[in-house]
Amino acid sequence: MSQNQCQIKFFKIEIKIFLSIILIFFSSCDSSRNRIDNLGKNLADVQLDRFDKKFFLSEIDSLPNLISDYPFLFSDMYSLNHWVAIKTDSTRLNIFKKTQEVFSNVKPIENEIERIFSKTKAYFPDFSKPKLITLNNGIDYKYKMIDSDSIVLISLDCYLGDYSLYNNIPSHISKLMSPEFITVELSELISSRYLKIPADRKFISKIIYHGKLLYLMSKISDLEPHELLGYEKNKHEWMVNNENDMWKYFIENELLFSTQSSLDYRFLANAPFSKFGLSIDFESPPMIGRWIGYRIVQSYAKRNKENLMKILSYDNYKLYLESNYKPKR
């Protein structure tokens, strides 16, 4: 065999090896992508257990049976008469009537939740979907959703989107009390299970924690951070346009390593707006610290091709240092 023939033969072999590697690579990518999108299909269909309907539509005589079936929802502190009074209260009945109208068909919500559970299962194989029980809690928005690992309680009357019922609730809270925020808050509840609350009190640790939380929520819900935070279009645009100035404010005022608890309320908590102590405050959306935290985590993720678990578990301060975060100017 001539030298030219040998070179051609080896070149063909190298091409075959190269093509094989490329094929394996793309097959692996497709497999990984399909795993994320389809793994959760092995989960049983998600169904909301409509306890709210069972409670308000049942006969009073059957209430003891319901208490027996759901003992964890009926405190021993109260007698049967207490529950009968709630069941027959006109205000509670009007709220339930509205709940029936808004949530006459919960299948779309169940489908969205199933998708969230599917993606969570793909990222975290040990995830076990909780039982979802709906109820009416008298519009106690502080307890819209309660997690007890195997059970999640969802108070549907806190997601009606009816501001006539919520007129005594601050608007920055009531605007998040509409049906679409059921899946948003469920994704936050599920995501928080896989993150450790920072032990130190530094502001940078807190914003990175919230950034990781938003990053994971976005992964399992397919929603953008501004949607998860409930920002309207103009508020999101304000965030994008002022990102550099906000970060500059944090740096110049030496807030990143501050342990002042007031920073939580000013920049992390849901409030009417963020509090810089400047004339622009009323234009700003709340929780800007969470959004900036997401941008830092996003920057780190782009620079470091690590899997999701490593990103979530990585030291908050090191993540910040290695993110090379540069706000848009």
C-alpha cells in the first residue's frame, strides 16, 4: 500500500471517529434534553384534592365523616359547632361561590403543576410529588400555601384575582393573588426545598440565595424572573434600564457586606417599591435585590458550565466573586 493510500485510509478512519464522537455528543444532548422534558411523564397525573368543595357542598350530617377523613385540617381545639358555623357563614359562602366560578376548571392548573413536578423530578430524582389539597381559609393571605413535605395546602380563595374581595389588602400583595400565581408560588415552595438559607447575615449572601431560588424556579417553571416576581412590563423595563445604577448604589453605599436587617425590607421583601432613599423610589419595583441576585447567578452559570446542583450548593460569596457580574450600562 502506498503512502498516499495509507494517509487516505487513516483520514477516513479519523473522519469516522470524529463523526461518531459528534453523533454521541448530540445524542447525549438530545437525551439530556429529553430527560429534562419527559422524565416526569412517568409521574402520575397531578390532581387537586378539592377539599374546599367537599367541605362547603357536603351536608352538615356528613361533616363528622369529613373530619375523620381529614383530621389534620380540623383542630381538636374547636367543637363541631365551630366548623358548622364556618360552613354556614354567609361571607364564607360568598367567597366559596366566587372560588367555584374562578376555578370551575382546574385542569389547566393541574397540567402546569404536572410540568413543574416533571422538571423537578428530572433535576432531582429523589423528588416525590406531594399531595395537593385545596381549601378556603377566609382569605388569610399570610397562609396562601403551606408545605408539609408530603402535603401542600393551597387556599384557592387567596388566588381569585378579585380586588373587590381584597380591597383591605395592600395592593402590592393583592396583585399577586390571582390564579397564575398558584404555580409561581408552588415553584418557589418546591425550589426552596433544595436550597440552604445562608447562615451569615451579609446582604450579598442573601441576594445570592434569592438569586439561586429564582434561577431554580425559572428552570422548573419555564417563567422569566420578572414574571416570577410579578413585575409588570414597565417595572421590568425600569429594572433593565437601571441595573447599572442600582448595582453602583449597592457598591458606593457599602451594602454588600452589611448585616443590617433593614436591607431585607428595603430590597428583598415584597413591598410597594424598593427603598433607596431617593426620588426614584416610587418608580422602582420591589424585591430588586432578588432580581440582581438572579443576574449574578445567571452570570456565574454562563461562565462556569456546571450542573444545576453544583450551582445551587456552591458557596454564595465564591459564586459572587467568580460570576464576573457586570450590569448592563
